[in-house]
Amino acid sequence: MSSAPITFYEKSGCLTNKKQKDLLRRAGYELLVENLLRHDWSATELLRFLGPLPVSEWFNPSAPAVKSGVVVPSELDADSAIALLLDEHLLIRRPLLEREGNCMVGFDLEDLQQILQVRLPEEEGTPGEGCSSSHKPCPEVQARAL
């Protein structure tokens, strides 16, 4: 296994991101954890992660604006989508992961192996990307509404 760390852009407090980080750490990977919502993203930097995917897959399907239909990712072009994501980071699909210059979005085990060259043990209950929080809405969204 390469000793290169994985930069893991998360939403702090996200239970699913915690499970994903725990799995990577149990597999022996060092993580550099960054807050996705507080990072000062540029379009160029964000497109390093999102660019290979269709625009509709750039968005967090659990984001309140997406769930409510205020934002409909399939109806957006790339320029409009990136402008929305830069304005409201909660819309960005997560996690964003980078290792040795290779970038990906989401937590698909096949992509982790192919793109980041990460090997994970076969485990039941491997965390996906959906929201694991039993809170409705999640605590951070609720705090922002106050």
C-alpha cells in the first residue's frame, strides 16, 4: 500500500462521512480531513473532482434544495451548476477525495479502487453516500436555518 494520504472533504458532523472515514482508517489509510462547506472552492478546483461526471451527479441528492425540488440538477448546464455549487457548498455531492493527484466524488468502492488505488476489506454494511442521520433535517442544516 502506498503511504500517500487521502484528502477527504467532508461535511463536519455527517454520520455517513464518519463511517466512510472510519472504514478508510481501518484499512490503514492516513486521512487529511477538510471541511467541504468551509473550503474556499474555485471553479477550476471543484471541476477537478466533478468534471468527469454528468452535471446531474455533481449534486448531493440529500441537500434540502435538491430534495425539495428548488434545485433540479438534471435541468442545469455546467456553468449554471458550478455557479450554484460555488454559492452553496451544501449542494456539493460528497465526499470529495484526492490522492496523489487523482480526484473523485462520492464513495463508490469500485471508483475508490480504480481512481485512488485504495484497497478496502470486504465488509458488510459498507457505507454508501446517503444520509445516515436520524435527525430531520441534519443538525447543521437546522442550525443554518436559525
